[in-house]
Amino acid sequence: MDFSLSDEQEALYAGMLRVGREVIAPGAAERDLAGRWDPAVWKGLAAAGVPGMPIPEEYGGSGGSIIDCCLVNEALGEGGRDGGLGLSLGAHWVIGTVPIWLHGTEEQRQRWLPGLCDGSLIGSWASTEPEAGSDSGAIRTTAVRDGDDWVLNGTKTFITNGPIADVCTVLAKAPEGATAFIVDTRNPGFVVGRELDKLGCRSSPTAEIHLSDCRVRSADVLGEVGNALWKIAFECFDWERTVMLAGIVGGMRATLDTTIAYAKQREQFGKPIAHHQVIAHKLAQMEINYQVVRNAVYKAAWLKMVGREHMVEASVAKALAGTLSVDNALEAIQVHGGYGYLRDFPVERALRDAKLASLGGGTTEIQKMIISRSILA
Ligand SMILES: Cc1cc2nc3c(=O)[nH]c(=O)nc-3n(C[C@H](O)[C@H](O)[C@H](O)COP(=O)(O)OP(=O)(O)OC[C@H]3O[C@@H](n4cnc5c(N)ncnc54)[C@H](O)[C@@H]3O)c2cc1C
């Protein structure tokens, strides 16, 4: 087994770590407090070629492999320490852009991918509804044929990038079954509703979307009519449980490094707190957790990249990340003592950001359902 990275991948990581530190990290605390998306940060990422990373060069992307995308996301998470930015980028990549690349017609790819890759367009995905969360098959949004068009009606919620997206792939129920539609968000029937005020990942805008007689062309159907749940949505979720998770791994590294540095300089009872064995063991456990999550994420990503079955491994990675990133953030606060409870230090933000990993893109309970069904079968 070869766990090594190529020289190019090492350089990619180092370069993206710098982008994270220089473009994302400044202002991350303020954006979190204000709950503010900053287009200037997005432009900075676009200048570094980030938005099109997973997409082939012929459509304006960088043609990065799945492992390359994980490395970029991990480095940005470590250097940038902005879970919201990671969420918006992840949604743009894995549920906004990749489905159009993988399932789009040539016309759809040519229309959307160049802009999504150069960052002039932002992507999004809308499957969740008020009554259809974990049970994505229970969607009620309807898609009804009208001549050569389709008319969409319904309400979506929790839509990452909802208020800023230029294109949104909407999952709706056609008579044949769940169908995905690529919707230009300037369509008058696509109405951005209430913006949702969140615990963490606050620099990423999240909104309700109302589809009100939203008319789209037959040419805007993504993939086959009636087959989108299995063919497109579940595949998206696997990308979320590999590539998107890598940003959380980077965040765990940053939180651990901050905590190690703090424990080495903070003195109590006449010595650095890192020299009290209880604290040293907390740091050791944080390192264990970090390595476990990182290995699980990269194993699932590698299986996906080489085309092997990876559903269980992706769920294992997601379940581990959801639990252990929160454990680490809580211990980071504990090691910082009262200061960890203040907004002056980044560890309280790390806790709020980390919590999303056990919810969005499939909860921990749903990951365990997937794993248990597989091992019991
Ligand atoms: C910040 C954020 C961003 C998001 N971005 C997007 C987006 O861009 N696009 C999109 O479509 N969606 C998005 N989502 C939605 C997300 O995928 C859902 O929140 C998630 O799938 C859970 O659905 P729910 O919130 O309705 O919870 P529910 O499904 O109502 O679950 C509530 C609780 O019940 C548990 N539960 C449910 N069913 C079972 C079961 N069978 N067995 C055991 N336990 C069960 C759950 O694990 C959970 O603990 C986002 C969510 C958040 C919070």
C-alpha cells in the first residue's frame, strides 16, 4: 500500500494552505459573527483556480483527481479555518457543479461549466424539503409537463448558497419519479425565501427556496427522467462524504495545532499545561481522532477515485468526522480553559462549525443505517 503523495500533490497542498491563510483566514472571525458571505474571498479562490478543481480542463476546470480535490479542500480548511467557506465551496463543487459534469448533456455542460469553473457563477443543489430531510425520497415538489416545458412547484429548505447561487439543480417529483432540473436562478418562478440563521458555518448563506410555477425546458432535465434519486442524488452524497469531508479534516488539524501551541505556552502550577499528563493525553487523543478521520476520508476517496465500491467506507468516514471533529473541538476548548469559551480564540468557532458534519449531507444516524443495512445483508 502506498500512502505517499506525489511532489505535485505536496506542492498543491502547500500552495492551497497559503491561499487558505492569505485569502480565507483574514476576516473569518468577523464573517462568522456577522453571518456574512464575502464575494471578495470567492474571487480570491477563483484567482487560484479553486472553483473548477474537479472538472476536466476542456470545460474550464483544473481536472483534479478526487484525491487532489480532497487535498485542496483539506488545505483550505487548515489554512482558512472558515467552515462556512468550506461549506459553500463544497456545495458549489460536489452538489452544484459535479452533477452537471457527470450527468449533463453537452449543451448543459457548455452552458454552465465554464462559468462555474472560473467562479463567475456559483452552483447549488436543492433536494431537502420541510417534510423530506433524511428521507429524500419523500420530496413533494412537483414537476408537471406542459408542452415542451416542465413546471415546478414546491418548497426547498436548507439550501447552501441559495441567496448567491446562479444555478440550482432542483430535485422534483415527476410522474415517472424523482427528476433533477437545472434551474437558472434568474427564472421568475425561482424565489429565494427566508435566509436561515445558523449556529455555525455562518459565512455560508443558507436559504429556503420557493418554486412557484417555475418553468424550465425539457433540455434542462439533468440525467434521466424518474431516475435522479439513485443516479444523481445518492452519487452527490458520496462526493459529500469524501471530498467535502476533507475540509473538516483540515479544520481538525488547525484546531489541534492551535491547541498544542496554547498548551505549550500557557503556564499553571509553575509549568506549561502541556507538561501536565492529563493535558498531554488530551492532545494525544486529539491526534488519534484526527488521524482516524483523515485515514477514513482518504480511504473512501481513494476507493471512489479508482471506481471501487465505497458506500460503506464513505459512511464510516462521515460518521467518524461528525463525531470526532466535535470531540476534538470540545477538548480544544477544555485545554484553553475559560479562554476557549471566548470569541477571542478560534476554538469556539471550530466547535460550532464542526457540528454540521453530523447533520448536513446525511446525519450520523443515517450513516449508521447505511452501514448496518450493509453488514446485516
Ligand atoms: C447548514 C446546512 C446546509 C445544508 N445544505 C443543503 C443543501 O445545499 N441542499 C440540500 O438539499 N440540503 C441541504 N441540507 C439539508 C441536510 O442534508 C438535512 O438537514 C439532513 O439530510 C437531515 O434532514 P433534516 O434536517 O430534515 O432532519 P430529519 O431527517 O428530520 O432528522 C431528524 C433526526 O432524526 C434522525 N432520523 C431521521 N430518520 C431516521 C431513521 N430512519 N433512523 C434513525 N434516525 C433517523 C436524524 O438522524 C436526526 O437526528 C443542509 C443542512 C444544513 C444544516
